[in-house]
Amino acid sequence: MGNVFGNGVGESNILCHETEKQALLSFKKDLVDDYNKLVSWNVSEEEDCCKWAGISCNALTGHVSKLSLRDGSLTGKINPSLLNLTHLANLDLSLNNFEGIQIPSFVGSLVSLRYLNLTYGHFKGMIPQQLGNLSSLLYLGLGHNLDLYVDNLHWVSSLSSLESLDLSYVDLSKAYDHWLLAINMIPSLQELHLSYCYLSHIHFPSHINLTSLETLDLSYNSLELGGSIPCTFRNNMSLLKYLDLSRNNIDSVIPNCLFSFPNLEHLHLSNTKLHGVISSDVANLTSIVSLNLRSNALAGKIPSSMGKLCNLKEFDLGGNNYKGSVSMVFESLSGRLSKSLKSLNLGRNFFDSFGGQLVDKIKDFENLDDFSLQSNKFSGPIPIPIFKNIISLKSLDLSYNNFSGPLPESLDSLSKLESFYISNNHFNGPLPKSLGSLSQLQTLIIYRNHFSGLLPESLGSLSQLQTLMISNNHFSGLLPKTLGSLSNLEYLSIESNSFEGNVCEFHFANLKKLKHIFASENNLSFKVSLDWTPPFSLGTIEIRNWNLGPHFPTWLKSQKDIFRIDMSNTGISDIIPSWLWNFSSADIDMSRNQIYGEIPNFKNDGYYMLNFSYNKLTGPLPHIPVRSMLDLSNNYLSGNISNFLCDPKSSKSNVMALYLENNLLSGKIPDCWMYWPSLNLINLDNNNLSGKIPSSVGSLLNLMSLHLQNNSLSGEIPKTMKNCSALKGLYLGFNKLVGTIPRWIESLPTLRFLVLRSNNFTGHIPNELCKLSMLQVLDASDNSLTGKIPKCFNNLTAMSSKSQNNPFQYYLGVNNQRSRENANVVIKGRENQYNTILYLLSTFDLSSNKLSGEIPEQLTSLDALQSLNLSGNYLSGSIPKKIDSMTYLESLDLSRNHLSGHIPTSLSSLSFLSHLNLSYNNLSGKIPIGTQLQSMDASSFMGNKLCGPPLLKKCIEDPNTTHSNASNEDGQREDDEYWFRLGIGMGFGVSFVGVIVPLVVCGFWRRAYFWFFEEYLWNKFVDYFIKIKYMF
């Protein structure tokens, strides 16, 4: 075996010292070397430890001077035997996995060390202050360990010889008041890396002592610089070449001090809340090579003095507020800069034109090879003549604009183009054949446009192409055979088009480097021979909705490195082959097929996500080790789930989502949920489960959604569930649960959906339910609840237009995908299942209980409710007069109660109301006139003492006015007609002066008056004819 770490002993024949050899062997004993990187550390094979992997010795003395085990995939502990290596000057244990152990304090006793590198070592805990004893140290690397922190940083000031310090990702928050003071005591320091260190304050000392500093990285902190960077920061750091303050808070114009470093080559100020204009002093950065001002709020004119920056190669202005013409930018950059500039990012601004002079001006930028204009406001066709004049152009990004029209055939004039990005525009028509002439093209990304027609055969000529993304267009027809000639292709994305026909072996003939295929949502069929072995080794294949069946594709078993398979809805009707289970650590989606048979138990390392939903699987629920999501819903799995949930485990499961709904599972839910602490989604709906809800559900502190509906569960809701404070959806409907709605329900402050319908709950509705301010859907219908409706329900602010809740804040499920949340909700008298729009619903259903008392007036403050159902109770009193406050109400059901009095006229103003049921109450009087109410079915009002439309029963007038009305019937008609005509005449005069004249003069009044006058006339006509029709 070769020396994987390297070593060196010069030409000396001096052997290593025995004590040091034994120290190394003791050190090895505490390490776990799964990949045999230390196989040479063996006395029987090599006596001289100076020749062991990773060991270097002094050529004159034979003492071990260097121990470098970098990137050795080692785990375990660090043995203190290293203290016997008294001449050790270089220790490198970086890029290993020490599994969260603390950096041993004895490392601080290795006083000969000049180089110590523990970066990326997975260390954890507090950095020992004993490291301050290493006064000879030149390099100290402790960064990128994620869980390291310091109690203070004073010990660093003792490292007087230090030249390079890397504490990136170390939590320095406890040293907020002295970190710079401590580091300022190291005058020899040349490199300082403190990115992601949770720093929020910076206290500048009166005198900056870092005169040797060349690299300073303070990025990704929350430093409040406020634009007040003192000039001493500049004066005593004249050697600085690299400065990164990205992701801090300068929150001002760019401080002029930052333009005063004569040797500065790299300045990164992205995401620092900069605003205003770039000062002309930027020209003082005479050595600048890279200037990054991305993601700020800079605007205005770019100073022409920038044209003097003859060394600038990379200029990033992306994500600012520049607008207008791009030619303005190139005019400002003209000069010596035009010869050096290689990369220019103007993306994510508000540019909308190129300018007529740009065609000639851009010729001067002869070395510009990377140009981004993505996410601006450009429209129309691509101005090929402009880009043609950038003679070195290799990468062009025009994505996320409003470009339109077909791609011109002259595209081949961009002969050096290697990357072409035009996704998310409005391009149409077929791809030009000339595209195949771009012989250097490596990346072509054109997804989300309106391209159509056949793919040109000339695409097969792009021999350098590595990435082809043409998804979400309107391409059609057969895939060209020439695709099989793209021998360098690694990433192919053609999903969501209209391709059809067969995909055969010749389409993949030379695709030896292909790693990822995304081709779902097409009308394609895979037609290859049974013994076909693909030339590629895939990592991802997504061919959802293809025609693969009826058998599993046997070529798939040759793909040993695959980690994502989506062959859902592909017509597979087969048993699962045993070789499919060899894809451990994979994400497998075989849903919506006709797969049948049983799933065996497995003990391998486990799959990331496994989805076999909507198939025909039978048998018991198997034990399948899954790391993230398991979906076996909508099958025919049977038996109990005890073996699955309670199988003895050496460690707890990391599964986050468990979908087992719509099966034939039976028996009790076992009390084993403590083995599944990472679960946030459980769906066991529509099975035959019985018994009580186990108390161990309360151990699921991350649980966000629990579906147990339509089973035969009994008993009370366990009190332990109050620990599930992250719960957003609790669905317990259609069971046999008893007891009262628990008062501890208030311990679930983020609950949005509570479904308790069709159980045997009794008792009063607790006031604690009113504390669930985020509740959007409350359904406790079809129980035996008694007492009054609490008045405090007005505290359910999520059902109010005053809610601060964001209805589009969906649950995040596995792999940052929106979770498959669904619920059956009764609205407008019908029960429907809601999925993606569930989070937009707001419903309140207490129907079919034994509630009494009046409908509280406070309920009408829930003005964002879409459905209110209180039917089938013993409610009395009148309908609240403020019912018109519930402006978004679409469905109102108060039927089968004991309500009395008149229907409030305000009910007729609910313009969204499309379903109303007030039947079988004690309501009386005339149904209020209003287009909404008269359009309802008469059955909505039956079983009351009501009259007027839509009922056929006419209203009998008040006896005191009946005689007068009868004797003046003809006169009343004449009066109505008279006032009607008079109203029209007056209306004409008023409208001419008050409407017609402003309409001519002002466009705004034209629109406003038109809307108002149309509504006014319509209402008057409707009121008149209804009155005439029903006054007899």
C-alpha cells in the first residue's frame, strides 16, 4: 500500500526513537481506522516509524517532527501518548470525524508545535485555554467544527509568533467585548479567518497593531459596523490584500476608509445593507482584482473613475437597485478597466434596456468572458449583435427576464460560448439548428419558456455539453437519436414537455458520463432489451408518468451509485424484485403503480425516503429501516403495527414522516413512540385500529401533524400530548373517543387544525380552547357537548382579518417539500377533502351537539371565517345583528335549533354567501330583501314562520296599515311609477353635470363613476321591480 499521507526522513539512515514509536502505536489504538489508512503502522511490516504513513522525522536526529493524518476518515479519541513526541512541530488531524469529542487540553503541552490544524475535525465543546501555551505556533486552525466555542479569547494574545489563525464557525459570542483586543496583541498575524463566529460587536482599540495582516475574513457575522470604521483600521493595515465583511451590517454608504488600502486585491461587501452611490474614491483601490458589492441597495450612476482600475477582473453589482440602460454601466467602466475585466454581474437589478451605443462600446471589453444580466426587466428579442461583439464571451446569463420571440439563427456567432442561461423568459418557437454550431458549449439551461416543436438533430453535435436543461417548455415529438452522441453529458432535464414515442438504447449509446436524468411528465416509453446494461452509472433518475411496465426494469439493478429513483405512475404491475432493496441510502418513489405482493423485513443501513403508496401491497407491515420518510399509504397492508413500531432498536429512528393511511391495519396502537423522536408527521387515518391513544405519543416533541381519523380508537386524549407543543394539526375525527375536550389544549399554541368530529366527547367547551389564537379550522361536530358557546372565541384571531398569521406558511415536510397535509372539512353542507388549499381555509363547526344558550355576539368578530356551522343544537335567542361583520362567510348553517325573532336585514349584505340553512327554527317575519337571500333555495327557510321570497308564502301586512294600503292600492302604484320616472329624469340631469363632465375631463373619475353608477342603477331597478311584484 502506498503512503496515503506522505512522509519524509531525508536521506538519513537514522531510525525513529523507540519511545516515539510506542507513542504512535498507543495513539493508533484509540483511533478507528475503517479505511485502513494506518495499515503501514505495523512493526512487523516496517520497523522504522519514520516510514509510516503520515509521519515525517528530522533527518539528523530521527525525532518525529510531523504527524499529518489529514483527510484520513479517522474516528475515535486522541491519546495523550502524543506528549511523548517532544519534538513534534507539525500536527494535522483535519478533515476527520472525531464525533464530537472535546479538543484535549494536553495539546497545549506540545510546546514544540509550530503548526496545528484541527479544522473540519468534528470536535465539540469549549476550546481549551491551554492552547495559549503554544508560544511557538505559527499556524492555528480550529475552524469549521460547528460546535466549538470559547469562554474567552484572552489566551490567543499569548500566541506571539502566530501568523495564521482560523476560528471560522467557532462560537465567539462570549468574547464579544474583547475578541479584537486579544487578537490585536499578535503583531505577526498575517491571516485571520473569523467567518460565522456569532460576533455582533466590534470594539476598536485606540491603536491597531495588526501591521502584518494581509487577509481578514469577518464574513457572515452580525457585526454592527454602522459605517463607522475608524481610519486607524486603515492606516495600520497597509499590507491588507483580502478583506471580506460580507453578511454584516454596515448600513450606510460605502465608508471611504475601505477605498484607502493601496494593496487591497479582494474586497467583499455583499449583503451589508449598503446604500447610496459608489464614491469616486473607489479609484484609490489601485491593486483591486475582485470587488463584490452584491445584494445591497446601491443605486445611481457608477463613477467614471472606476475605469482607472486597470487590475480589476471581477466586478459583482448583482442584487442592487440600478435601473435604466446597461450602456450607462459600460460607459462608466470604459478606460483601462475595459482591458482587464473578465467577469461582470449586473443581475437582480432593474435594468430594462441596452442602449443604442452599447454595440460599439462593448467591443472594448475584449477579455470579458462571464456576463450576467439575470433577473432584470429586459424584454423583446435577444440583441445578438451586442453579445457578438464581446469577443471572449464564454458565459452569458439572461435568465429570469421578459425576453421573448424565437432564438435567432445568428446565435452561432457566439462561437466561444460555454454556458448559456435563458431560463424563465418568454422565448417561443423551435430551437435554431445553428445551436449545434456552438462547439464549446458545456451548459445549456433554457427551462421555463415557451419553446415548441422538435428538438433539432444538431444538438448531437455539442460534443462538450455537460448540462442540458430544457424542462417546462412545449417541445414535442420524438427525442432525437443524436442525443446519444453527447458523450460528456452529465445532467439531462427534459421533464414537463410533450415528448412522445419510445426511448431506446441508441438514445444512451455514448452517454457514459450521465449522472442525473429528470424526464418526468412526458408521454414516453422505455423500450430496451431485457439484458441491456446502460453505459452510465446514475445518481438520479426521475421518469414519473412514463410507460415502463408491466415489469420492473431489470437494467436498474446495474445502477450501484443511485440515490434517487422516481418511477411513480409508470404502469409497473409486478412484485418487488429483491435487487431493488440493494439501493440502501436511496430515495425511492414507486407510488401509483400496480405493485403487489409482500414487502420483506430488512436489516440493512436504511433508505432515505421510501414511497410505495397507491399500490396493491399486502401482508403485514414490514420492518424497513428508513431515515427520513416512509409512505406505504393506500395499499392493502394488514395486521398489527407492534412489530414495526416496537422492534428492538440499538438506536432511535430518525424518520420524520410516516404515512400508513388507507390500509387494513388493525389492533392497538402500541406504546412505542419513544423510539421515533424525530417524527413530525404521522398519518394512520382510515384503518381498523382500536384501543387507546398511547401516552408515549407525548414524547414526540417535534410532532406537527397527527392523523388518527376513521378508526375505532377509544378512551380519552392522553394528557401527555400537552408536551407536543409544535403540533399544528390534530385530526381525531370518526373514532369512539370519550371524555371532555381537555383544558390542557392551551399547551398547543401553534395548533391550526383541530378535528374532533364524530366521537363521544361530552361536557362543556373549555375556555382554554379560546387561547389557540392560530386556530383556522375547528370541527367538534357530531359529539355530545353541552353548555354554552364560550364568548371568548373572539380570541381565535386566525379566523379574523386582523390575524398576523401567514396562510401561506405551509408545513415544511421531508426534504423541504410541502407536506402532504389533508383533511375532510364540511363546507356548504358537503364533506370534501382539502389538500394544498387547506391552509387557506377558515371554518368553525360545532354542529350536532347539545349546546344551548344564545349565539354569542362575539362570534361575529371572526370576520375571516368562510364557514360557520352551529346546526343541530339547542341554541336559542336571535341571530346576531352584527352577522354582516363576517364579510367572507360563504356558508352559514344555523338549522335545527330554537332560534327566534326576525332574520336580521344585515344578513342580506353578505355578498360571498352561497350556502345558507336556517331551516327548522322559530324564526318569523319577512325574509330580508337582498339578491343573496332571494337566490337561496326555499328549503333553507322551511320549518319557520317566515314569509316572502324565495318562499311562496306572501307576507301579511301590519293590521293597522292594511286598510289604508288597500284603499290606496292604485295610488301607491301611481306614486311608485311617478317617483321611478322622476328618479330617472333627475338622475339624467345630475349625471350629465356630475358625471359626464368629469368623465370627459378625468380618466380616474371615468372609472370610478362607471362602477358606482352601474351598481346604483342596478340596485334601484331590482328594488323597484321586487316591490311592484310582491306588493299585491
